[in-house]
Amino acid sequence: MRTRSLSGSLAGERGFTLIEMVVTMGIIILAAGFLVPALGGLFENRKLENAGTLIVSKMNEARNSAVTKKQTHFIVFLRDGLRLYRGPKGGDSGGFEGALTAYDPGRSGQIQYELHFADMTYDEIPEKLVMEEEGETQDLWAPTQDDVVLKFLSDGTIDFGRFKDVPSYEYLTEPVSGSDISIAKIGDWNRCYIDIRPTGRAKSKVEEQEL
């Protein structure tokens, strides 16, 4: 009887059969087929969120520097990214702080933003500063009417200048119907909306765009 019991135990602990393995692999492949598109969408949304966070962070940096140094600062918008510019004060002639911050690393051309506060689509946003286009160096640059900038005053508030602040109540509706800046991925309905307050505060939110 002991021999039978041992045989039965060993038989019950045998490995998977070929059919069982094939069925298991089939289930895994089927599940992966459902998960991959979902994960892909999650990663694409993350790209939009990262681009929105980057722009908001850059604006917060400009605002904090303006308040701390009691000196005007500018966010300069270019097609591939943003630059921070320190306005002149006393013996300080001002100048750019740091390099261009790309909102779309690698310049894939898939993520683009629109500046609603300036009524500009991506294709209308300049690739270079006006003075660069005219052959001058950035060291000589100062804000001009043709450059797209937001000016942060020494108290942290924004001077929109010739541009406008898109009403925040549009941004707060569900779903979002308006913003100062929006970021989109080509071929995707999701957008990241950025609301800029005259106080200098900004926030971002990813929503699915209405058809």
C-alpha cells in the first residue's frame, strides 16, 4: 500500500503537459494583446503630462527668480522649447539663463503646443529669436514686439503685454474647453491644457479632446 501511495503522489506532481503549456501561452498572448494598447495610451499621456509639467516648472522658475531677485524675467517661447531671460537691472545688463529647455526631447515632431494667449498654432511659433533671424547674437537680444514672451514682474505677477489671458473658467469646465497653452500629440485626441493666471501661477491638466 505504501508503494501505491508513493506512485500516486509522484504521478500527481508531474510537470505541465505540452497541451497545458500551449494553452497557458495562448492566454498570456491574448492578455498581452489587450494590455499593450492600454499601456501605450498610458505612456503617450505621460509624454503630454511631462511636456506640460516642464512648461509649468519653467514658468515657476521664472516667477521665483523674479520675486527673489526683484528683477523682471521673461519666458521666451520658441517652436522647440523655452528659454528663461533675465531683464536688466542696475549694473546687470540681463541675459539668458540656461540653455533651451526642449518640451519634446529628441524633437520627434510628434508633440506640439499651441499658444492660445498669443493666438498662435505650432507652425506659427518662431524657430528663432528675431535678432537671430537678422544675424545678431543672442548676447544682444532684448524683448521685441515680434518675439513671443511672457514677462514676470518683480512681484511675481505676469504682464501679458500685447497678448491675453484666456479666461480660466473655460479651463475649469468639464471637459476642458479652453486654456492659455495646449499640448497635443499628433494623431491622438488627448491634450494637456495649461492655465496661466495673471498672478504668475500656472497649472496643467490632461483631458480627452471632444470630437
